[in-house]
Amino acid sequence: MTLGLLRAELLRLFSDRKVAVVAVLVLGLGFWVGSSLIEVIKPYTALDWEEAQRQSNDAQINLDVICGSGTSGVDCSSLPSGVAVEGFLRPQLNFEQFAITTLESTTPSGLFAVVVLITVMIGSEFNTGSIGTQLTFTPRRLPLLWAKVAASVIWGVCLMAFWSVSMVGLDVFLYLNLRGTEGLVAGGTLAAQIGRALLVGAVTAAMAAMVTMALASTVKTWVLISAGLVLSQLLEASKNLAQIAGLLPTTNMPSLINGEWTSTIYNGEGIRQEPTPHLDYGYSLGYAAFWVVVFGIWASTSFSRRNILK
């Protein structure tokens, strides 16, 4: 792969009008999702405190009845003597918690945009035959393949950076309007969340480019992606989730976005089952690296042998 090839692929990606259209549409979806989360940063109103006080009073009455009768069989020595009103208020997040929650909720939409645009643009090169024209100027196929993958990775990182900055900007705007400047601070936790979004954008872009180059078709790529996700969702709903969670894309992707993944499973009687499935970030990074290598080998083999001019 030469810098000239990479520059040409980047120019092709960033100059396509579909990029701007899809980015704006999906960004609008992200803004809508982000705006729907504002309940967690709204200041408490007098009505909120009134309702919390009512629920607190009801809970106190129930506690007095249970512990006062002496026949309930409940050990009241470990229970608090009073019921705190604050425990009945809706959850309220500070700015950093709100920004992280927004990114966790909206990053999948950004990744969807990455996959759509890369698969459509690379797939269209096979449909229109322009990939054959490119090969007349670059007869060696592997440098062209890796230039497209590298350009896709750079583009995916740029899109997720734009996405993250836009979402945090929306969070700042909403927070300032609802809470003012008090508590408008963020630190390393938010920075780590943004970093994970950029990395998962790079991994997703690489995989999307490799699979599309291997199959030489946008439609076939989306059939494979859809089938894989549906199968993963079905397996995730099985009773053996604790044993197979590490093999599924629908469990590893949330881990890559949020830093970990955990699921609580209950049996038919509402009792939590053990062990509780859990994936840490390091494991999911290894999982992603494995599939990047697999798809890279597949794409290299398929693209090298494919009859482009048939």
C-alpha cells in the first residue's frame, strides 16, 4: 500500500455526497435519542418532592406495621428506623454521567452509519465496474485492498470523532439550559468513553470494508451481517448464555462501547441464576482482533482470486 493509493481512497470516501446525507440523517437520530434522556438531569421540582414524600410516608407506614406487629417473622434490627425521602426521587445524573450515558446510547447509531456508508460505497465500485478501472492503474490487488481498508478505518474514526463531539456538544447545551454551569465538569471517565467510541469505529469500519471486498456486493454483505446479528440475538436469549456470551457479537459490541458487558438472568420463578454472564473490555478487544484477522485473510484471498472483469 502506497500513500498515493491511500490518498486517492480517502478523497473518494470524503468527496461522496452520500457521506454527508447519511451522516446528517443519523446525527439527527442521535440528537433525538440524546434529547430523550434529559429527564435524568432535570432539577427536582416541588411536585417531585411532594410525590417522593408521599411514597416515603407510605413506606414508613408499611415498615411500622411489619416491625410493630412482632409476628411478621422479619428481622427488623437490620432495617433503618426511618425511610429517607431522597430514596424515592427519580435518578439524577451529573454532567459527566449524563454525557457518558448519551454516548453509550447513541454510539450504535454512529456505528450503523459507518457500516452503511462503507458497504454502500465499496459495493458500488463492484456494481459499476469502477473497481476494474482502478485495477488498470494499480494492477497489484493487495495494495489496493489495504488502501481501501486503511481509508475506511480513518474515515470511521473521523466519523465517530465528529459523532462524539456532536453528542457532547448537545449534552453541554441541554445541561446549561436545565442546570446552569454548576457541576458542568468532566474528567478521564468521559475521555475513556470517547476513546472507546473511536476505537470501535475503527474496528467496525475495518470489518465492514473487508467483508464487502470479500463478497464484492453491498447486498451480500448486509445479508451476512443481518443473519449474524439475528443468530446472535437468538443465542443470547438461550439458557446457556453464560457459556456462550464470549462468542457472540451482540455481547462483545456493548463491551467494546461501554467497557464491559454484564447480563442478569432470571429463571421462571424470578430468581437470579448463577453464574452471571460478564465480559471485560480486554477480552472483547481480543475478540475483535481475532475477527479482524479472519476477515482480513478472507478479503485478501477472495479479492486476489476474483475475476473482476467477467
